Amino acid sequence: MRRLPVAIEIPYCDPLLAFSLFAEDPYSAFLDSPENRGRFAYIATEPISIISACHTSPDNSWSQLEEALADFKLEADQSLPPFQTGMIGFFGYGLGRHLERLPAPRQTGDSLPEFSVGLYDVIAAFDTVERRSWVISSGYPETDEKLRRAAAEQQAHKMVARISLAPTALPPSPTATTIWEPELSRANYESKVNQIIEYVRAGDIFQANLTQRFLCTKPDDLKPFDVYRRLRKESPAPYAAYLACGEGQFVLSASPEQFLRLNTDRIVHTQPIKGSRQRSLCLMEDKAFAEELLKSSKDYAENLMIVDLLRNDLGRVCQIGSVEVPSLCQLESFANMHHLVSTVTGKLKADESALSLLRACFPGGSVTGAPKIRAMQIIHELEPVRRGAYCGSIGWIGFDGAMETSIVIRTLIIDRDKVIAQAGSGIVADSDNAEEYEESLSKAAALLRCLDPDGRSKL
């Protein structure tokens, strides 16, 4: 007998309006697509269980994730959106320490878990192109087919009733403001860029990604959902996300970058971003920035290095001869930045899974450098705090074996009364330290405007 999810189609509404009903739930999750490039949006709440670990845990967290998905399998309904219940959450950058020989994580950083994922037996799914929506339920963890379907139908109807109360509009976001403080001075950041350049010239690495953090105090009366709404407006992106991770802890992302997508036909798809220029309101200047990026030999070389790294990573778990590069260094323009985006594909081996694919490629090469392990060692040496969720991955893994994840960039972390923004740049032999510092500010600009719209912070 086929084990399919239970699906109830519901009247379409704006996913943001629907999620406003769930935003204050302790472990609510919203995988959003305000630019429609990702097409699908998902809402989940009230997980059956939460799996997480502290950055000091000696246990291999990947085995916990594998065990959680091992005992319950679902067959995909091809008439529905790709995610049809399963795991949603973030996989922090530090999870890489369980995969390779890396230094112990720094003790300083935010207090969020190293990773946090929920197992969700019921979700709402939205097709933002065809303007259709469904509530989908699996009946997890029940395995008896009759009992499973009964549980799935009960949970689905419960969520249908709740979404039926969605408002038709939201009030304007409150206009609370604060001041951002950089963790590194400009001179300090530029000095670290120079150190990486010396590593490159010495033959240690070809490239490393250096980041810096900006911190501010969250106004007491400002809700995380309002911060997310500001971020969504300032920086609409195809891999946006709102994750509630426990008491006062949230990950709010406006990522433009796909990490890994795995379809039920076992085709793998990844789209690394490397190469950036800021947008301009002046059409002629904006076009000039885009053309400059397309002609940049430095940015082309950076992108090519990461494509080669990802080809190698995919080659560990994909069928021999299946890894291809359908497009290289294509210009894609987002709300605030122009980027060079490449596409790498492959066919997953029969004995590999979504999690083994994630492990083989984690963390993404576009936020580490090449060679990956040595670049990560240098990042650990030069960055003063652990990255946390930043430069990890956000996404879903379905009970049917499919997966879609993003790279955690252009992201705000709310850690109780503190808000953290982070941005960086890829450093190669011919990098200019002042230009790399300015690039990191350009990438952070939309994040900073969410809590400092008037630009009062002196950076």
C-alpha cells in the first residue's frame, strides 16, 4: 500500500498573512519566497520533536539527524509542492567540526544551539506562482496505515481551521530604531584581509571567506516578526526564512543563495554565488555595476574555484560521470546586489541520502574558501567568535527523501535582547583590503537598515 500524505486544498492567501497567526509560537517555521524565485512557501508549527545540540557537545550530531528520519518514510504526491512534511530548521556552520579535523569551536558567540530542527507532521504549503495552497499532513510518527491517516486528517483539519482566521492585511511595522556597533574596526578587518592574502601568496589556500559581525540591542517593544517584515521589505530574497528556536531566539534570513536541492528522482542541484556588486537606483549606474561584475576576472576566478570545490563535494556522493555544470557565472540581480551565480548538478547514488549529501558538501564552499578544510582553519584563526547559524544552512528534508536548503547569508540572529548581523567577502591573491571591507558593508547594509533606517550607526 502506498503511504501518501493527506492534503486539503484551501483558499489561497498571502503566506505572510497566514504566518502572522503562527509567528509567536515557540518553534514556528516559515520558509518564504517573497520574490517568487523559490516559488513555494511553507508554514510549520507545533513540531512533534525538536532536535538540537550545543556547540560544546562532543557527540556527532549528524547521527541524531539520521536516526530521526530513519523510521518513517512517505511517498511523494507529485501533484503537491515538493515539501510534504518532515524536518525544518537550521544547521549551523559549526556542524562541520564533526565532519573534518578542525579546531574546537570558540567559546564566544551567540547562545543559539549549534543546530535546531523540528520534525513537523503538518504544514501549510503555498504555490506563489499558481496561487494555490494546501494543508499537508503525514500522521507522523504513527506507522499503522489506518491510524496514520486518521491522525493526519485530524491534524490537517486543525491547521485548516487556524489558517482560515488569517487577516486580510497587517498594520505597519513599528518604527523602533537602535545603533549598530561593529565587532571589528575597519583597520582590524583590513589587517585580517592582508593576512589571508599572505596565506594565498604562500600557497596555503586559493581563497578564504572572511566575515565580520555587527551588534545592537533589540528594542523591548519590537517583535521578531516585525523585524522579519522589515527584512523582507528591505531585502526580498528567494530563500527567506523565519525560524523560532526557543525562548527569545530567532533566525531571520533573506538569503539569495541555494545550497542543495534534491528531488525525489535523486537529481541534485546547487547554485553557488561568488562575485558581487551593489545595486544602484540610477539605471545607468546599475547597469554599469552589472557589466563591471561580468567583466571581472577576479570574480570569475573566485566563482570558478567554488564551482570546482562543489564538483568535488558532489562527486563523493553522486554517480560517476553525472556531475555537470549547466551554467557558469551567470548574472543574477537581486534587490540590493548583483551576483554571479553558477549551477552544478548530479545524480545521487542509490545508497546515499539527503543527509549524506548534506554532510558531503557541508558547509557550503562559497562561504568557506578553497581548499575547504585549510580555509576553515584560517577562518577559525582570524574570526574572533564562532559563526553560529551564519554560513550554515536553512531548509527542509522531507519524509520522502527530498531536500532543499539555502546558505545562511543576509541573515539576522535575535539572541534574546541582542541582534546580530554578519557579512563578509571572499579574499584572493589580488584582493584589495579596503574594497573587501566595503563589500562586506554593502552586503550588510539592508540588514542594518532594518533596525537603523536613518543610518545613525557610524561604521
